[in-house]
Amino acid sequence: MMRDEILDTPLELLLAGARTPIEQVDALVRRANAEMDDGDVEIGRGLSLKAIVLSRDTCPQAARQRVLALLCYLRTVPSDAQELLEEAHAVADSTDEPQLVTAIAHAARTLGISLPTHVF
């Protein structure tokens, strides 16, 4: 789904089409990013925070969704970068997904934040 389609579809319909909590987190993150890309940071912040809470509460084993929700929220609160990146790093470090670790490392470097090195 393209950004305009995501923005044009009511959030309730996006969430109704999500069959699992993992898919709901994905839908919230996609919508939050689309809202922020479209200039509405406040809506994006709220949606990404909902995605974090949902990922922590209903699908803590879904590392990818939780990390993406945290990185999405980070876009709106760079002042909390250290805490958010540490949580994302801890979640990603417990997986075998190099892409997650790389995304976190890139965000940390961009923000000048030091994180422990992950060895695969």
C-alpha cells in the first residue's frame, strides 16, 4: 500500500484488516510513518506510541515489529533517543536479524549515540 493509500484509508479499516496483533502493530507503524512523512508529527507520535504499547503487551516475541515501532516513535522524540535505542538494541540483540541491528546502529550513529557492538 502506498503512502497516499495508507493516509486515505480510515485507521479503523487498516486495523480491521489486520488479523493479528503483529499485523496491527505493522499497520500502526505504517500509518504513523505516513502521517509524519505528510507533516503531521503529533498524529504520528500517538500512533507510534500505540504501536509500542501493543507490541510490548500482545506480541513481545515479535522483535521486528517492536523495533520498528520504537524507531518510528524515535522520529518524534529525539530527546529520548538514548532510552529508545537501548530498548530497541536489547530487543534486536536477542534475535538473529542483522537488518534490525543494522537499522538501530545506523540510527545511533546518526544521532551520535554509542551502543554496544553486536557480533553475529
